[in-house]
Amino acid sequence: MCQSIVWKERSMQALQYTRDPVGDTLTVWYGDPNTEYICEETEEEVILMKDASGTVIGKEILHVSSREAEALNIVFGETAMA
């Protein structure tokens, strides 16, 4: 069963994330998932979801259970909005 949480502060756009223990993924949306246009997988086994202009609006981290600490850095680190 997936767990979805929406987190929002007054000064920020909503941040949505879903942890799927069966698929072993963590999906994080920085923007509107309905505007997803294309996906691209990185060498780090992270899928970048982009809108039509090429802006990253979300990430899906594969094999997240084997790298929980690294996953937080991928989501919130320097490359979080890349």
C-alpha cells in the first residue's frame, strides 16, 4: 500500500510525496503532476518528471529502501530542483 502525504507551508508550493514499499520507490512532486510531459532516467536511478518547458516538477527514486539516507539528499539536497 502506498502512502501519500502533501506538505505545504504558506511561503511554498505544495510538496507531495508517495512512498511505495511494493515498487520500492519514493516519488516527490514539486509542481503539478498533471503537467507532466516527459520523464528521463538518470544514472543514479532517479526518474525526473518534467513539464512541457523542460522544468523538473518531480522525481521518482528507484530502489529507495537500500538508500533511504541518500534519498533525502536527492530530494532536498543541492540537486533537488535541478
